[in-house]
Amino acid sequence: MLRPGGRFVTFAYAFSPLFKPGRRFFKEKLPATFPGVERIGPIWKNMPPCHVYVGVKQA
């Protein structure tokens, strides 16, 4: 279990703009669990390009 103040970091790879199943997780479910999710990217130097999502667990 993630302790209060702990960080959850995940990567979302940009395979195709038409790939929608993961979008719902990152736009709806992740913010419901971690208020104030930060999205970083796209990281173009990574192959394949990706976004980094960071959520901090509240107390």
C-alpha cells in the first residue's frame, strides 16, 4: 500500500493517437485516486515517445 505522501509514477507510451483504452484510466480513474495528477511530456527523446503521470497520495 502506498503511504500518505507517497508518489505513484507511471508511463504512458504514445503508440497511436487512436489507442483509447488507456486514455480513460489516465483522464478519469487516476485523478479520482490521486487528486492533482501531474502530466509531464510528451517525452520525444524516448522511443517510443511517452507521457509521465505523477500522483501523490493524500493523507
